[in-house]
Amino acid sequence: NNFGGDELPSLVPDPRRSGQAFEWVEAVTLDQWWAAHRGNLSSIFLLKVDAEKFELQVLQGAASLLGAHEVQVLVWECTSLNTTRRAVDLLQNFGYWSYLLGLRSLLMLNGP
């Protein structure tokens, strides 16, 4: 369920499902990934984060990337008011403006 359900993140085995198949994978931060894969790229134009309620942790793992302004546009999901506030504060510390995208509106959460 990718529409706000209460499914567990895909990296965590669900003990409620017997016989569930899963595979352990290495998790790296965006900063680690960028350092390993940057190559000749100068920046990332659009970064979309959909981490099933772990968006703030993903953003925290991109501190160097965000601090160097190597991401031009960042799209992430608002999962809770507390997480949204913390993420907006984090992004504002790096000089990013935040907007809430609605069905027919764009609401500035911080900025000039």
C-alpha cells in the first residue's frame, strides 16, 4: 500500500506474514551514494524521497549533499506534522525553501 497505509517499510521483514521472503541489502546514505557515483556530474536536478515514514532520516543522511546545494529540487512526502516541521527546519538550515504541494495549490512553508 503506497497511499498512506500502515504497511511496514520494505526493508523490514513483517513478522505477521508467515513464509514471507526477504533479502538483506546494504543501506547507504545519500551522501555515501553520491560520493561513490558522482563521476562527472555536477549536481542533482531533482531528488524524490519516498522512504515510507523515514524521509527525515534520509534527509539527515544527505547533509553534505544538501549543504553543498548539489540538489536543486527536492520532493519528499509529509508523513506527520512533527516530521514535516523537523524536515523543513533541516532544509531551511541548508538554505532551501519548502512548499506544500496540494491538489490545486502551492503553500510556502518558509522562504524569503
